[in-house]
Amino acid sequence: MTGPVHGTWEPAPAARWEDAFLTGNGRHGALVHGDPADDRVIVTHHRLVRPHHRPGDTDPPLLADRLPALQDALLAGDRTAADTFTDGRPLRRVPSFHPGFLTRVRDESGRPLPATRRSVDFTTGVATAVSGDRTSRVLVSRADDVLVQYVTCPGPRVHLELDHRLDGAPPGLGTGRGVATARRTTLLTLRVDHPGPTPGHTGVTLVLADAGRTTVTDRGVRAEGAGRLLLLTRAVRHEGPRDPAEETAEEAAALYALAGDDGPAAAYARLLDRHTALHRTAYRRVALDLGADPEDRALPGSALLGRPAGPALLERLFAAGRHHLLSASGMLPPRLCGLWTGDWDTAWSGAFTTDANLGLQTASAVAADLPEVVEAQRALIEGQAADWRDNARAVFGTRGIVAPAHTDGTTGHTYHFDRDYPLHLWTAGADWLLLPLLHQDEADGRHDPRLTALLDELADFYTDFLTRTGPGGRLVFVPSYSPENRPLGDGGPVAVDAAMDLAAARHALTAAADRAPAGRAARLRALADRLPPHRVNADGALAEWAGAGLEDRYDHRHLSHLYAVWPLDAITPYDTPDEARAAARALALRGHENDSAHGHLHQGLIAARLGDAGRTGEALRRVLAGDFFHASLMSAHYPRRHVYNADAAHTLPALLIEALVHSTPGRLVLLPAPPPGLCDRGRLTGVRTRFGARLDLTWAPGEYEAVLRPARDADVELRAPGLRRRLTLRAGTECRLAGP
């Protein structure tokens, strides 16, 4: 092998759904077990969430008329004032994301089955299991939005069915099956309804056989004598006024059209080609080669996970993270669990958590050249913008937009909150969610009018909200909440002037001003300038709350107070060295609380921005050595693979890129913080910069070479080991840099 492995493999089927190989197209997902005796594929879909609560339960709380009194109390020093700032409702979690059903192809011949080798090719998104002469291939088409399973030599007699019996399936589910056969095609349907009047979903699978005969059974169909089988599957979520039977019939007709009449082999080849043209193009844009030993690269993923210090594991996790992030992003960005679950009782509802997790997962979208992820995030935002306006009006009495901290992907209303987690008072979410769209605009050299409009609305919120002043005419941000922490001492988590709120408001106002007419731009910048500066506490650390008298609680998984360092560029070692030193001190004092993967990687990302290679490497090693990854190379939230969660899997590529390359519209930083002993040499290709160039970087101890391919003219500052100078780039003219 001459380069990194763009896939992974295992020498046996997955015994647990967490170890099943993953593929998807951003709408449908598949967890592929690869077992020839009972070939199970779990089908998921972004829209599969449990029914909402009763009507009205998901509305934001109507609290705006009480806000002035809350502000008065907080400004007077009442640390418990927000404890009762609610409409009295109990905590209501967002509805849970859940799996759809299994497709099952069971061998009924009783023959002995050879050993199985299963694999997934990240470049195509195809998961394959080979057992003797039997081969099963599964993909989820990005072109045709269909889950495709192609089985050759399936066995003399196999049974095919759709099965809803998955972990944690709630009691009271209603089910209904349908089987329709015609020549060598069979249509299987499985209707799954939640208790009560809310309709559920239907699984629809079209089965094509090239030969033999089929017999209908009570749960599906038995196929005998087939040499090739093709299964085309979709999940249909029934959530509108339309008749579910009509929707199911439309999906069935679409599957027949995709299958054509030229047999399983030809249909599979056609579907594979259309899908691969999209998936491979996206996946191949960026690659990382750390010069791993070819023998290590040949190992199965589970074996590499037992060697956490090796470059082969980092290469594989970087590749897997790109594949999983791309596969989970389409109609929506990745959930806490990506696009996959095999359990109806998904942790934290398998929702979108916007006060850290989603921002971490999508952090590589622009630099790693995955505009598909940015567009998925845009779809989430634009689909919920009206609800964000409701949040601003209901809770704060303002114009503009306020994003929720939790959403199931359907409603953007704020209703998940309680005394300990007053997330209805957190206002920085919209700024973080819009950041990938802003970085994409910078990379493209444009001002997308859709983003301009959203930034303008966000500026309207801050214009209306920031009305209280303190000493010297400085604005006071009140109420203010630093997720999901609280100051030391007695009192609640809601206070004044949280560092994250100040940084987000300053950034949002400035970003909107950059696109606004001159008069409005001046007013927005003047408002931003009146926000209080960050405070350095008695420990020499950037404080989590800028107001005096609020002491830091250091042992916490979130690093909200360092938002100005990462993901923003408001505090840097180059432009604001004093604040950067205070941020570095704050990072050094931060604990690890419950060892959440997102906390470790968040620390690593901030350390990389601060140029701290040692702390970047320490964060990376904690994740690699903490048994956070399943054999599928999907990750867990806690060590020892506890709680299936995509944070580590999707964020790790971002951390590696940040350690090797960082750009802003006016600066390029090469090798800011390569983790010692983990990234001592290698090659990173295809990185997108925010000044419109693509970058290939090769490095080794004491040397580097970079090739820039600018798409537009740019004048940027270059910072590299031992070097600082200006670069003048011309569109279409390659620029080569070498050091030391």
C-alpha cells in the first residue's frame, strides 16, 4: 500500500448495532451488520422522530413582559432571580430520533457458512460483506435517495422481511405488513404507528430476483434458486395531511422506476455509478497521509484501535470522520448520533444540541471542503428561522432571531429548559450556527443574500436586547448564560456578561455591519464597541463572566468562555497577545469533568488556535486512548464506548486540520500546533482557505512545503515556523512556499 486506507474492515460480522458499518446520503442512513446467516441492515431517516408533545407544549414560553423585572433583579445582585423565570412547565425534552426498521435476508438452507470479511469503502460509501461465494453490498444513493442492497449467490433458500423489532421499541406500536409479488419482483411494506392518533412511518422495499421462485410467508417472502437479489428501500415518515397509503404507493412506484426492467445486476451498476459520481467527488477533495507503516494500514479497524499512538489509526479516523460526516449531512446536518441509531431510546433524544456539539461536528465543513455539510446546516437554519423569530418575541420581546439549544430538526422553538439548565435564556446559538455559512462565503468570495438577511435579523435582536448600561456607559448583557456552567458559590446559572454572550454579540453585530449600508453599519459597530471587554481574573485567566464578583468553576466539560478564541478569531496570539495569554491560562485551568469526548476535542481545538502543540496532542491522546471508538469507527460520548455519539468521530478531522493549517480572510498559518509524536510528518491535500485558495501541505521535522492554488486575488499574512511575511496571490497562479 502506498497511501492511506480509505475504508476499514473487520474479520467478522457485527454482533452489536454500534459496531455495524455506516453509510448514508444525508436523508437515509444504514447500519450494516454483514452477517450472511441473518443479513440485517438497520434503516434510518433524519425525519424519523417520535411524535411531538400535546399541541402548545413546544411553544416558547411567553416571558417578555417579565424580562425587565428579571434584569433589574440580576443587576441588583440577586443570583437566584432567574430560578422562577419560567411559565411553570416541567422540563420537556425534544422528541427522540429513532430507527425505522431492519431489512433482513436470512439463510434458511442450513448449509455451513464460511468466515465473513466485512468492509466499507469510504470513497464510494459501499459496505460489503463476503462469505465464501456470497457477497452483499449496501449503499445509500446520494443521487436517487434509495438504500440499495445487492446480494450475489445469496443461497439456495433465503427469507426476506422488514422487521421493526429493534432495541428499546416502545410498547403499543401498531404494525401492518404488505407483500405483493409479480414475476420476479416483490414489494414488501411495513407500517409502524406510534400509540395515539399520530401516524408513524412505513418501510418500503422492492425485491428483484434474477431467477428462481418466490413464496409469500406470514412475515415476508421466501426466495429459492436466485443467483442475484437487489433490494431497494425507502422509509416514509407520515407527518402531513396526506393519506399514508397514497404516500406509500408513490414511493413504491418510484422504486419500480429506479429498478428498471434490465435485471438486478444492471440496475445495481446503474445506481452505483450515479451515486459514486457524487459521493466520491465530495469525499476525495481532502486527504491526510501521515506516512503510516503499510502493515499497520492493512489491519482491521478494531486492531488499530488497540494501537492508539500510531499514525495509521489517525489516518483511518480522519478518513472515517469525513465519510461519516458527509453521509450524515443532506436534508439536515448530523445529529448527536449522526444519522444512525439502533435503539429507540437514543441518548439525549438523538437531537441537535447547538451549544457545543453541532458546532464541533461541523467545524471542518469549510476547511475540509464539504459544502454539502454547510448546505445541510443552512437547511436546518432556514427551515426554522420563523420559529427563531417566535423565540425572540416570546422570551425577550425583541425583533430578530434566537436559536434553541436543542431541536429535533422539525421545530426550532425553545422549550427544553429548567432551573439547572435555563437554555431559554441562552442567546449565542444563532451566531455559532451561522458561522459555517459565513466561512463558506469567505472561501467563495461572495455575500450570499440569504446569509446577509439572517445576519441582519440577528443584529436586530441584539439592537433591541442590549438596552441596559453600566458604569461608563458600557452595555450590560443581562440576562446572560454560559452553557452549561454556572459561577462558583450560591445562586443559579443565570448571571450577567457571560464571555460567550459578549463574544457572540460582538461578532454578530460586526458581521452584519460588514454587509450593511454605511449608516446602519456605523450604528451596529458603535453598539458592538460599547460591549464590555473580557475580564482577566485573579488567576490570570480569561474569566467566564466579565462582571466582577463572579468566580469561575473550572472543572467543566464546556469551554463556552473561550468562544472568542475558537470558533471565532477574535482572540489570537498574533493580534491580541495579552488576551491570548489569558485564554491559554483559562484553558490550562480547565478540568475534564465527566470525560466527555466533545470536551476533550474542544480543548484541543482551542489549543491549536493558541499554537499550543503539546496541549493539542494531549487532548487528542485522551480521545485516542480512552476507548471512545466502536469497531464501526463511530464514536461514543464517554470512555469505554459508553453512549453512541458522533462528536468525536466528526470533530477529529477538524482538530487535525486546525493543528496543521488555519486561515482567515487575511491570514494563513502553517503548522500552528502539530501534536508531537502523532503528526511529525505527513501530507494534507485539498484544504480550502477562507481567502479563496486551495492548499496542499507536506511537512517533516524542520521542514515544510506548501502549494497554494488561488481562485481569486488575495493579499494575506503568512505565518509559518520561524517565518512571517506578506503573500500576494493571483487567481490561477500557483504559489509554492518552503521552509524553514
